[in-house]
Amino acid sequence: MGYEFINKLPTPAEIKEQFPLPVECVAAKAQRDEEVKKAISGQSDKFLVIIGPCSADNEDSVLDYTSRLVKLQEDTKDKLILIPRIYTNKPRTTGDGYKGMLHQPDPEKRPSMADGLHAIRHLHMRVLMETGLSTADEMLYPDNVSYLDDIMSYIAVGARSVENQQHRLVSSGCHVPVGMKNPTSGDLSVMLNSVHAAQHGHEFIMRDWEVKTEGNPWTHTILRGAVSKHGQCLPNYHYEDLMLLHQLYMERNLVNPACIVDANHSNSNKQYKEQIRIVKEVLHSRRHSADLNSFIKGVMIESYIEEGNQKIGEHCYGKSITDPCLGWEDSERLIYEIAEGV
């Protein structure tokens, strides 16, 4: 076979033993899990705001950013649940470019998965320990979920992964809400099939074990826009798109109907400033329709300290090295406006 086996990586149990979560953090995370689940299930009318850098590329700046969310969470706690995006695995359309902290703890040095596993665990733990905010990350590699499952309160399955069998089956065993994005084609049935699969129990292979799951009732949808056969972005956050998805939900035997709207990616055509307008339109649609008010549970926003993005090696503190993000001032203002508009 054409593989060079470089390192035998530690198991999730070994990593957790090396970096155990403090007891007080276990309790804080459990409380946050329940709050997020209640928002998804409709037991709470709090609105989810999953917000943070496109990629968590630098521990210090990510901690700086997430520490700023603490005051905003306190100020809006009656209406919002803020979940920091700590995205340490990055899907790449062509396979080129920075693949996230898991691959490269230092974007300017060679890849090291062994170092990366330590780095992502350490970063997620620091966020929870220092801010009290449990985190969100993308399930890019299903086998890796167990390295962080005791820290995350939210998991996203990306547009390129949503049709994958293993992603769906592993999601069925997660104990926190998992959001299934629509595929890049925009086919809503693919996303809904993924939700159906994850909401039901399965038996399958995971990390050399035969495992059994009971299903994850908090699995839901994420609209992130689509791309046409001509390469044009097709947004799907408009009122008519939201109503269509709600209708399709009602035609299926799915529990806890719920949708999160991703304000960036193909919904904004990566025009990061448009996230502000898109979020406000989504809030307007919720106010206009009682069905959407109970169906749209939150938004995803890409945001960092400095707006825009930069190339690796430019060393601008708190600025994205992948997709462009909102800056802090716009983000802070938008969070307060969301709290007023829900």
C-alpha cells in the first residue's frame, strides 16, 4: 500500500488521561449541554449564536477572542446562548492550504498530528476553563470526535461530509446537538436524510470496535448556501428557503425540527460583511412567521478580532488565515442587535 506510517497516535482515552477535564468544568459543560439541547428541542426559546474564527489558528488570539464573549454572554444570557467556534479541523476544497490546528499546531511549521491532538485538546480545554463557555467544532474526521466530546456542546458536519455514512452514524452516538449542513449542491433532501440517519440508532465500526448507538434526537439542519454547476453561490437563507425547509421537515418523521442559518460561506459568497445583513434578515423572517420563529434556532457567524483575512506568515494578531471574518467591533454590535431582535 502507498502509505508511510509515521506515528502511532494516542487514543482518546490516553489523551483524556493526559489532559483531564477539571471537575468544575465537567459540571459547567453539562449545564451548557442541557441549555443547548433545550434550545434545539424548543423547551427554551433562547437563540443560539455559534460564533468565532473561521479557523482556530493561534491559541493566544483565540483565547483573547473567546474571553471577550464572556461579558456579551452575561449581558444577553436571558435571550442568547453564545457558543465559541473553535474549529481545529478545516476541510479544503482542493486539498491544498491550511488544514487546521490538528494538522499544523503552528501554521508555519510542518504538519504533526501527534502534536496537533495535544494542541486541539489544550485549546478547547483552555476556552472552557478560562471562560466557562463550552465549545463547537466541526466533525471533519469522525474517529476524532472522542478526543473532544467531553468539552464540546455543539458539533457541525460540513457540506462535503454530510452524505458520508460514517459521519451520520457517529453523529447518532453523540450526546450533544449535531448540525448537518446542506451539501454544496444545495440538495435539501441529502441534509434531511442525514438528520434522519443520525436521529436513529445503528450498529457499526468505530475505532476498531463494533459499537451500537441509540440515536441523537438533537440532530438538526444548517443552511449554508449552495454552489451552482456554473460555480455561482446560491443563498438559501431567504424567507422562502426557510419556509420550504420547514415544510419538508413537516413531511418527515423527524423529532425536534430545528434549523441554524450559517451567515457566511455560500450564503454570503464569502463577503464577510454581508453576515450582518443576512443575520438581520433571518431575524426578520422569524418575527414574520410563527412557524419560523419556533423553527430557526440560531445562526453561525465567522468572526475574529481583526476583520478580513491574511496570508500565513503576515503575523497580524487575531486575523483569520483562512476565510475572512467580521472584526470584533462589528461582532459585538451584532450580538447585541440579535438579542434585541429575537
